[in-house]
Amino acid sequence: MSTPEAPPAKLAIVAALEREVWPLVKDWQVSGREHEGRKFKFFENENTVLVCGGIGAPAARRATEAAIALHQPTLVLSAGFAGALEAALQVGTLFVPDIVINAQDGSRVEIGPGRRVLVSVAGIASVEQKRKLAKAYGAQAVDMEAAAVFQGAQARGVRFSACKVISDELEFELPSMAQFVGRDGQFRTGSFVGFVMLRPWLWPRVARLRKNSAVAAQKLGFWLGALARALRSSKDTEKLENFEAEAHPISGAQV
């Protein structure tokens, strides 16, 4: 009697905003599904599903729970933009952390053999805060969602990893944007544009942010596409483990 084939390894990617991953998902199938009374937009392509849950930990945790419940992935990957905590990390630099630290409660998870640290915080970090985070946690990059995605995956016994791309360098001061993030984690783009239009001194910084974001999204899409292809024909997680092992040494390098 032949042994039934195991299903292909399935990847669930959890990002914050569509603009971070649009180069990857622009041609994917889109479906709207509901989980625990909330609606989620899923992008699907063969063995990979991606959901943009919104900005911040609560939104990321909800999206992770929905992705696991509705799609039963083999691996949950937190992907998206991150800020640099050291000068060597430039816009478009791939950052695959070995350690993710939750600055809210001090918890941490080790997902790789090295010492590259990503710290997740509650809000957008200023240049001064970036320097403090680097010193306090020995971290090289900062985001807002990875720790929450891990907690959601851990609670359901699903493997977790993270892949970030630098969208703002150490000395780049992001414009004030916290007031434009709704309780659902969605960014109110129209309100932000209206705010900026009345403040010409912000225009150069916002233009630079837009350019940096486009570069970062292209780089991230390239790597995530390669990971999805590596998993496509895999019947277990061996190919995934090999791919992760190859990715960690190039963390911090341009792709």
C-alpha cells in the first residue's frame, strides 16, 4: 500500500499594509473572508497566502489568528518594513532576524543561529528612540508587528519566522503619523495627505519616505517570491529549513 503524499508546505505571510507587499501580490487572487466577526482580505498564490492586518500589535495578532484558522499554514512569516537601528543598514537592506524581542513585556523568541535582533515596539520610533532601543536591546532593527505575529503563531503551535526590509535609516526622522492609524490598524491615507498638504515644510521628507518605501517594497517582494517558489514543490519543511539557513547569513546585505 502506497503512503499518501503529504500536502505541500504552506506559507502564510502577515504584513501590515498593502503598499509594503504590493509588488509581490499585485497579480495574485484576492478573497475576502471573515474570522471572529472581522473581515480580512487574503491574497493567494498556490501554496502561499498573504494578509495585511494593519499597523500595530493588536491588528497583527488578529490577522495571524485568522490566517491560521482559515488556511492552516505550515509556517507563519511576519514580513514588512522596519527601521534601522544602526547606520550600516540602508534603505532596501534585507533583514532576517535571529531574535525577535517584544519591548512591551521583554519576551523574546530565537528563530535563527545568529545575533541579529529585531525589537517590536508600540509606536513609530523617532531617531532618539531608535538610538535608545539599539542600546537597550542590542537590536539592529525595529518594527511594530513581528512579536505579535509570533505570539499568535506560538499559541496555535505553528512555526514562525520573520523577514523585514529597511524602509527608514537610522538618521531619518519619520513624519508624525500615529494620529492617522485607526483603531483597526488601518492607515488613513486621505487624512494624512490633507495634513501634509497644509505643511509645505513636510513635503521633502514625505517625498523621500515615499521613494524609500517603493525601493523597500520591491526588495521585499523579490525575497518573498523566492521563498514561496522554494516551498512550492516541497512535501515537508526540509526545503524551508534549507532556505532559512541560506537566508540568515545574508541578513543585512542588499538583495
